[in-house]
Amino acid sequence: MSLVAVPVSLRVATAADVTAIANIYGEQVATGTASFEYAPPTVAEMRRRYEAIVAAGYPYFVAEDGDGAVVGYSFASAYRLRPGYRYTVEDSVYVAPAAGGRGTGRALLSRLIEACSERGDRLMVAVIGDVANAASIALHRALGFTEVGRMPGVGWKFGRWIESVLMQRALGAGTTHPPR
């Protein structure tokens, strides 16, 4: 079966989306290695995380299918908390399994890159939870990220050590000029 791009609409996430976001993330936690959490967080915990990201001024988006169902989400967050890192963000992109391979992740990450560039961020970092996550690596590469490192055996999940891939992409003027 060949997967084709299916139009999705993107919009800013709202608190009303948190249950759908929690379901998408929970599936990934339970079955995948994109996250090193072992148990899916509760909706209340996902709401707390959502509120913290939005309160800090970071962008958070959802993708809806033609029926208005949330089929993916993306957000940026602080890469590290020390002030010297304040122009660097980390991206997170999750897509419901049924919507994978159809351009949803690309639309979400493209919009996130645009929003972070508009904010004045200068570098976006992707910490891809498993070197075997070829789709995420390919998505990031297609949108201008380069691999800058690997961390062998950095995580333990599903009875095995997992190697993470670090990728990054300049935003706006990148590091060619001081921040504004």
C-alpha cells in the first residue's frame, strides 16, 4: 500500500487539545522509543506540561485531519535552562500512527521552524530517541537539520540499550550575528 500526502490543517494548540495530545504521546511511550518514558503520562500531567511550555512563550501546534481530529502535534521548548542557551530550542513532533508517512510531521515541523525563527531563536536541536527511527531522522534531514552526534546506549527501554541521534538546524541568522 502506498501512502500519499493527506491534507491536514495546522493551528495553535489549545488546552482543549490536551486529551488528544496525551493519547498520541501515550501510544508512542507505550510502543516506541522516541521517548524514554516507560508509562504514558496522565492527561493531567500532559496538561501541566502543555501549560508550562505555553506559559514560557514557546510555540505549540496541532494538526487536524479533514474530520477535525487531532492527528499530530509539535512544540518547541528550552534546550537547556541556563541563560546562555536561551536562543536554542529543542523540537518535539509526534504523529498518530494512522497519520504517519503522509506529510503531517513535515507540516508540523515546518511550521515550528517558522514560528521559532519569528521568535528570534537561532538554533533548533532534535534529540531523536532511537537511531532506528529512520522516519524522524529523514524528516529532520529534509528540513535542513544535520547530524551532529550520537549517544550510544544513552537510554534503556524494552530490554535494550538505545542510541540517540542529535541533529541541529540554524534558525534565522543562525550564529552569523549576535542575537537581538
